[in-house]
Amino acid sequence: MSLRVLVVDDQGIVRAGFAAVIDAEEDMTVVGEAADGATAVVLAAELAPHVVVMDVRMPELDGIAATRIITGKENAPRVLVLTTFDLDAYVFDALRAGASGFLLKDVHASELLDGIRVVAGGESVLAPSATRRLIGHYASGAGAGFHADSGPDSPGSGPRELESLTDSQRNVLGLLASGLNNAEIAGELGITVGTVKSHVNALLRKLGLRDRVQATILAYDLGITRPNPPGADHL
């Protein structure tokens, strides 16, 4: 099934460029384009895309606010935020708003396409610099209390939510939040990738989390995972 993508950017030439790259892929179709956040909200409801590629700075309604509205609805699409500005506030606000990914606009076309596929599959992707700063934010102690509080699926705020997890699910959560992908987690625990996926899906469901980004944030907030020195390149 072709991935349905909505492209949102206030610069027409940028929007057209992204759309052309995405539409050229056999497994993707651009179902719509929007030049501002308000239009993006309307089109996301009308066109039912799987992924929204979202700019941050736009007129009418910015990309962060639009993301919060879009992801707060039932059966919401995944949102991949693209921006020229690699600023802490944008990274944290995008995650709080419910974005499943954050990349800079200067990424290679292949990275953009891979990012769309990753978030469509229910996982997350962050630019390496954003990941390093997010981890550094927690390492400095500034991240305490930082939750991805976006709508009805927001994570819990205490260890009581963890009581429903099995030991295996708790181990997977810790490794996931350390930046390991499914294959790496499988190698660490000596289990199959399929089993890792089952554990991830189960813990997300039990904790009421949208995706791996929210799981990572909650793991740091609750002290399940300790920040590593800046340098990790992925979630």
C-alpha cells in the first residue's frame, strides 16, 4: 500500500521540491500540499494521510501548533517535522506536540524518505544533533518533568504506570530509550527482532504512549535510563 503524504511548508519552491522527491517513490504518494498550519489541519482531516511532513515557521498557525491539533485527533497521522532551525525549543516543542520525528531541511533526500517510512511504521527519527542535545538536556538535569503531554495519549507521571510492565518489557524500554534500534535490542537480550517488536507494542499500549519518542522521554523522566554522554545519533 502506498504511503499517503501531506507536505506542509510556506515556501512554494521548498514545498514543491519535497513533493517531487516524495512522489517519485513507488511506495509514496503526495495527497496534498499546504502553505500554513491552519490549512494543514484541514487537509489532514480531509485527506487522511499516513504522514505529514511539517514545517515549523509558517503564517496563520505554526507547525508546532498544527502538529498538536493533528496528533490530538483519533487515528491521527504521524508527523515528521522539518525545519531550517536546529534550536532546542523547536525540538522539545515538536516532541511535546506529538511529532514522531524531527529532521533538518538540509538532510539528503534519501534520509527524508527513510524518515517518512520510519515514522509511518510507528517508530521515531531525530536528527543526530537533536538527539545529542536532547540527551544532553537530561544529562544536565534540565529535562526533569519534561513529558510529551499531547492529548489523551500523554504518558503517565510516576512509577505506578510501570507496574503493568513485565521484566522483559521494562528491559526493552530501557534499551529503547538508550538509543538502540530493534535489531540492537534483540542482540543485547538474545531474542528475536519480532519479539522485540511485540514487547515495544505491548509497553506502548500499557503506558498509553504514542511511539518510541514518548517512551524515551518517559524513561528519562522516571530514571529508568541514565543519559549517556552526548554523541548518540539516533533514537
